[in-house]
Amino acid sequence: MMNFEKLFASIPEALVVVAPEYDYPILAATDYYLQLTMRKREDILGLKFLLEAYPERDVSYEENKVRKSLDKALSTRQVDYLDVIRYDLVKPDGSYDVRYWEASHTPVLDEQGQVLYIIQHTSDVTERERAKDALSATREEYRFMAEAMPQLIFTTDGAGKLTYFNRRWEEYTGIPLPTLLEEGWQDIIHPEDLASTAAKWESSMKSGEPMQVELRKRDKNGVYRWHLCRSLPMKDKEGNITMWVGSSTDIHETRKLVQELLETNEQMALLADQVKLAYEKAESRRGILERLIMKAPAMFCVLEGPEHRFELVNEKYQMLFPNRQLVGKTVAEALPEVINQGFVDLLDNVYETGKEFVAEETLVKLDRQNNGQLEEIYITFIYQAIYERDEVTSILVFAYEVTEQVLFRKKLQGLA
């Protein structure tokens, strides 16, 4: 004859049977239930379920959610499902083990419809809830980082629909974030830049390649300022784009400064063929330009001749190499680590062709401390040929470091 008591105890589910009385004494429990709750069968059978066997330490019996669910199942004679709750268990040493549970209470009825027993089926979902809490905390950390960034940060879903703007957008545009999310960014883009920007965005959406564009955005005072906007796709394991993460950096002052420097250089080249008085005026302007370069907030240097000898290095550029003498040396002599990275070849090409070279967020490995240890940084730079009497005589180098922006985007991509 089948031993139903042994059969019930062996069911691989967390089940406990209680009597339909006020204090719900325990009648039976599966082995798996005992394992989950760290109890022995002989220690709990006959005990009052929630008052003696599994009391809740911070809640009265009347307010106990498990008791209320049992009461409901008893009164309605129907299964009652309990949402996820925290219900800590006493460990053998007397301390409490934090646990999260899902449970249902099923009444067992006799032929007259009266409740004979109530079966609790419970699932320990502690690990799942802890993982959810950890994920939530991580998301909050990255949201905090995005809010703290000086750039304008945004995200879209895989289809390109805007899902997030950081607070910098509202501070810059004066437009509430809900309005920006609903109406988009088109209204703040300069009319002359709107079509080209939309075309680049559409092209990136189709190809799945990163987008980069320089455009003008209107601030809260109605002034259009130049920004460098980059957007990167995040992909799942199958290669499907799940979201886009973008940043917009204000480059207005830098762009103006570079343009002014280039215009000044052109004027200086034209004045080179003038008489001595004109030459002296040009030299005066050259001195002003040199002082401007030396104090500029970006990195500047002038490389003289086909061997690219450092003629002028401003403070920002020298800060990259605090332990090295640059002026008077060629690039190959002063910075041998960049030779195999291709930068000397780029300089040769600019000097030979006169064509400027622009690179955005390029990885460079530098021995900044002159101790043989290479450090990785990201820079945006321009090589611009300087002419005298229609011939290239030197190269103006303008650069600024963007390491923090690049690493932040990689962190956001890792989150996705």
C-alpha cells in the first residue's frame, strides 16, 4: 500500500500544510520546505505556524501578510497569491537570515465545501531580488555619472526614439526635459545644420555605425553655439542594436580660436613679401599670436621644417611631458614612442601636400613621465600647414584631450 506521508514529504517543492484554525498549527511539510527554512520536521509539527514556528520579528501577528493571505484563502475557499515579501528566518545561532519569498495558499475542501487543510506553496526568490536590487543600484550609479557630466548626454532605443536626456540639456536649452523627450531636439538645431545632421543620423541608423557631427545648438538665451556630437550604438550578443548613447560637447570657443589662429597665420604669410615695415608689423602680430598660443587652454605647438622640429610649445602641450625637453628637438628625437604609431608619417604627408589632417578621439600611447611606461589617452587634434611665400615651412598642431568622455561612453556601453 502506498505511503502517502512519505510521498508528500518527497515532493521536490516547498510545501507546508496547516490546519484551518486561528493560529494555523502545522500538520505536514516537505523535505524541501524544511531544507529552505532550516528546520527539522519534529521541531515544527504541531507548532503554531506564524506565532511559534516562523514568527516575524518586526510585525505583529495581526498585521502579518502571510496570516492575512491564509485568512483570505480560508474565508473565500479560493487560492490566494501573495506578492513578493521579505520574511526573515531565524538561523540556528539565533540570528536572522534575510529572505524574500513568493507564496500561494490553497484551501483543501471536503465534500460539503468546508476547509480541511490549507497548503502553502512557497518559493525562495532571495537571489533574484538581490540581483534586481544590485542592478537597480548600478543603474542609479551610472545615471548619477551621466547627470554629473558637463556634456549633454542622451540615449535612444534601438529604433532611434529618445529615452533619456541628462539635466544639462534643460540647463543649456531652458526647455523642460519632458518637452525635449516629447518634441525632440530638432527645434534647437541651427536651420543650416538640420538637414545634414538628420541625414547623418539616418545613415548611422541604417548602417549601425557611430555618428559624429559638428553642429550649432541654440542655448536658453537664443545663441547658437558649436557642439561636437557623437552617438554610439549598443548591441546585444546577436549584434542587434538595443540603444544609442550620445554626447554633445561645447566646442564653440575652441572652434573660434582655431579659426582665428588660422586666419592670423594666413595674414602673416601674405605679409612676408612686404617691405621691412610690413615685416615688422607681421612679427608684432606673430608675437601676439605666440603669446595667445602659449596661454591658450588647449594644446598647441609649431613644428618647423621637414624634420618637424619643435619651434614653439605652449604650457598645455608641455604638461603632457613634464620631464622632457621638447623645443629644439625633432618629434622623432623628443617622442620616439609615437613613430610606430604613425604620427610622423601623418606629419610628413601634411608637410608634403599642404592638406590639413583632422582626427577625432584618437588613441595615443605616450611615455608621459619619461620612465618607459606608456599611458593610453584619447585626443582630438588638427595638423595645419603654415605657408611662407606659397611654400609649407612648418605645421601648427592643435589638440585637446577627450579621455574622460571616451571612457564614460565605454562605461555606458558596458552597462547596456
